[in-house]
Amino acid sequence: MIQDILLVLVGVHLFCLIIAHICTWYYFARYNRLYPLNGFEPPISVIKPTKGVDYLAYDVFRGFCEQNYSGRYEVLFCVEDQTDPCVPVIQQIVREYPDNQWC
């Protein structure tokens, strides 16, 4: 008797899961038709608070300037103190993009 009840509950759960997946698929398929992309990407600012460095800091900081974003963007590195060890790394990144206020 308990096994039958558990089997029914598992079946109901699977049925609800399938219905949820179908509704999610329908929602996103309908959303793309109702709101097509118009190609506009507004200019944005990426604020990166920094403190200290590790062995990947240079690559991580540079990655913020190599975004796959077709709109204009700026990266603002924020430090608490000019003596922070990350400042020379950030200055090197800024030197790599000398003519660009926007990355």
C-alpha cells in the first residue's frame, strides 16, 4: 500500500516537472517573439573594487577591458589607498589602453 502511494507521488512529481519544463520553454520562446533584439546596447560602466593582488590579478584586471560587448563601456578600478599593491598592476593595464577612456 505504501509503495503504491509513493509510486503515485513520484509519478505526480515527474508530471509536474515535465509541465514546468514545457511552460518554461514556451515562455522563453514567446518572449523572443514578443521582444526581439533591436541591436541597441547602451554604454555601461563596470565598477571593479580592488584590494591586494594575487598571481592572476593582471589577467583578471585585463579581462575586464576585453569584454565581449559591442556597446561602449568603461572600467572603473576602485582602490582604497594609493599604496595598495594592486595600483601598479592597474596602471599597467591603463598604459595598455592609452588612447581609450572607454575600453
